[in-house]
Amino acid sequence: MNKTEKNTNWEVQKGRLLKKIAYLTDNDLLFAQDKKKEIFDVLQKRLGKSKEEIQKIINGV
């Protein structure tokens, strides 16, 4: 998977997350593609969930 495909995939997932969890903002989901840990940290704080729960949410969208 090249960088463009990864970015497109993230944009799709991000859109789905924003629809599923209405109080998330675009700013909550801004991060460098290669810094996955950052997004998990932001989502953990915003949602009050564990890393495993966040992974399940992301995989489910």
C-alpha cells in the first residue's frame, strides 16, 4: 500500500469515526499518518476508553 492509498484509507476511516462519534472533531483526528500512537492517545482522552476499545472502534468502522 503506497502513501496515497494509506491517506485515502485514513480519510475514509476518519469520516466514519466522525459520523459514529458525533462529538469528535476534525482536529481530534489530525495526526501524521506514521504517528498512530498520537491518535490513540487523543481518542483515549476524548472517549475515556482503553487502547483496546479504541482499536475495536476503529476496526469496526
